[in-house]
Amino acid sequence: MLDTTAGKISAFIAHRFPKATITDADDIFSLGFINSLFAMELVMFLEKEFGITLPNNELVIDNFRTVTRMAELVGRLRPEPAAV
Amino acid sequence: MTIDQLATATGERVNAVLRRTVLDHVAPERVAPDRTVPTRPAPDRAAAREFVDEYVVPHADRWDTLGKIPQELLTRIGEAGLWAPFLPAEVGGHGVSMAVLGEIHEEVGRGCSSVRSLLTVHTMVSWALRRWGTETQLRRWGAALAAGDLLGAFCLSEPGAGTDTDSLTTTAQRTDEGWLLNGTKKWITNGQRADLFLVFARGPHGTVALLVPRWSPGVTVLPIEGMLGTRASMLAEVAFRDVALDADALLGPTGLASGMVLTGTLDLGRYSVAVGSVGIIQACLDACSDYASRRQVRGSALRELPLIQAKLSDMVTDVRAARLLCAEAGRLKDLGDPATIMATWVAKYFASCAAAKHASEAVQIHGANGCSPEYPVARFYRDAKVMEIIEGSTEIQRITIAAEADRTWGV
């Protein structure tokens, strides 16, 4: 699980909020613990962990609503692996 | 002759006109001079220390009394490459790390908190531009900010809203051409002199950040004087009355992420204030060690007294602890690690409280001399108090750090 993009994102959220239990499909905004500080941490985590840069036009709420959506965002922005 | 040299020679009003003429009526591409190859080595702690000892320390008390930093020093800071050395070489910076930037700001803070505060707000604007700016915005403003040809100021606080950003009343309305800005900002560091304001306002869907040139019609600046500390930081109240801005004034995203521009920018400001506080403690230690070794009490040096030794030992210990906390925050920033945000809160909390405590003790060690303008510790004392208030008050820091404790270790 931790090897997957979604798994790494889940682990980061779980590390920051040990008392929360979320699934990949849960709307983290509806859980009430998202603030601008955590949003900034989340963006920094995604950029560092997956080696991507989040452009301003991708910083929209729907891309961050669930773990699955964030994993999809990372998939779109991550460089294609070099052809063998 | 540079803009600054000409402006110094001809006065402040001409200064503003010159900047407007050069920077507003020239195509953005031409505003960015050819600074892609730095002409001097990247600044570091040693260079900053040398600069501060030569150009800042001998004059800081006088500037504090005058309530102003002279243009000559602002120009020298630019020549030394100290305004925004973290900016990449492509826009005229040196790409120095956040760890080194912290060391530079500590050294400047050791010499004069007012000068450091100018660097702080300029850093905040420059960092926000680099992090959130479009290519067009970087081309238009980046090189001038890197060189210090333009100085930035951070406009968040209002007469009725400081920490409580939900209470901001400044508004940014969408128009066909861009934005219409209305409101008043208060306690704006370097507001008297800055050329480019980063203004936070209530937009259609949350807080927005706008880049507002000082020369925009509808911008007025009212100096604030006689403050308790950082008296030479050229504070101002800046009013925006029907200021029309083009769409390119918007910095960063809107909606969900708009708050991140503020969070990230404040994080940099908090980091600078934290290291600046370390500089104050170091300055207290330098002053007190010198004074205690020369001042005689009943035939022996003040430093021989156990109670004075206790104060000095606590200064030594706290300056090291605060410096390490700041270094850790800087290291995490350089790694892009999100843990830097909380590390910076902790560093600023510790360093600012320690600075206030030790500046008070520094005055105590100096006795009546410490209350006089003949020694710098009275200035340190007044400046240190400000550190406990700006970029997140001590109370807000405690709330935030306690919330982190609850989130991490609570049951």
C-alpha cells in the first residue's frame, strides 16, 4: 500500500492527523481538519515526495478533495518514465 | 548613475517619479536588466557580518533616533546583493539556500532590527513572487526586486485586523480589466519607502494577493512614527482608494489555494523574524560581555559577580538553542519538507521570547547606562518586544503549537 501514490498520500495525512481515519474516497474537506496551514503542508509534501511542481491552475479544491483525486493529480503531473 | 544615486541626490519626491518613469513606462522585458550572471560571489554569513559591522552597527542608534534608514544604506544593501539573494540567477539572485538566508538575516538583525525588518518584508514579497508568480510577473518584477531597484512591502494588517485575517475589510473586486482595490492597511513595514506592495484583500472567493505598484493612482501613504521598537523600519498606513489594477496584478491562485499564498509568505516572514531574534540575543551577549568585563564594581569586574554570570550563561545557552532551532527550520525549507512550517513556528516562538527576556536582562546588567541612549541595549530591549508581536504573536504561536501537540499526541 505504501508503495503506491495513494498509499504515500494516505500515510502523510495519517501522520499529520493520527486520530483521523480516512479512506481514499473520503472527502477530507468535509472532515473539518483542513486549514490553510495544512493545505500548504500538503502541497509541499506532494511536490517533494513526487518531484512535481503544482501550477496555480491545478490548485483547485476538486484536485485535493480525496486521496484518490490527489493521486490522479500526481499521475498527471509526474514526468513520464523514460522509454527503455 | 543609478536610479538610487540620482534619487538620493534629488530627493524623495523625485525618487518616486523616477521609479515610476523607469519602471512603469518601459516594456516589462526591459525592466529586467541583464543580471543573469551575478557579478559578485553569493553572500553568506561572513560577508553579511562584515557588511553589518562596517555599515550598520556604527549607525544603528542614530537611525533609531531619526526613525529612518538612509537611502545610502539601502543602496549599499543592493550592491552587496543582500536584498533577495535566494532568488535564482535567472532573475539576478544568487540562489542561496534558506539556511544561508537565515544566517544573513541573523547577522543583519544583530546590527539593527529595523534594517532586518526591511529585508524581511522584501524577502516575503520576493519569495511569494518566485513561488507563485507567472513568467510575466517574474519578468516584470524579479530582477528589480533582486537588485533592490524596487523594494517590496507586505500589506496584511489593517486598523481593525491583525492576526485575525478573517476580519480583513480591504476588498478586491473583479472588473472587466482586472481588479478594483479598496481599503486601508496599517503597520506596513517600509511602507514609507517601498515601491511594490503585496496586498491581501477579500476577493470574490476568499483572500487574494495583489501586486500593487506604489505609483498606482489611488494609493496614498501616511507615515507612522514614534513606535516603541524597530523605530527606523519606516512604518506607514497605506490606503487604496479605487485602485484599478490589471488582471496580471493577481499573485497566485484563487479559491482553495489563495490562503496558501498568505501562509507561505508569512512562514518566510516568521523565519526571518526568528533569525533576527537570534541576532538580537547575540547583540545582547556581545554588549553585555564587553560591558561586564570593563565595568568595575567594588574593585572587581562586573563579570565576577555570580548573578551576572548567571545572566550571561543563560544568554549563551539560549542563543545557541535558538540558532539551532532556526537552522533546523532553514534546513527543512531547503529540503522542501512540510515540517518546516511547524519548525518555524517553534523557532520563532522560542527565539522571540528569548530575545525579549535577554534584552531585558541586558538592560539590567547595564544598570542606568542601559536606560540611556549611550548604549545600544535600550534599543535591543524595545526591538525585542516587537519580535513577540509580529508575524504571529506569542499567544497565537502557543495556540498553534498546542494544536500540533494535540493533533500529534492527543488521545
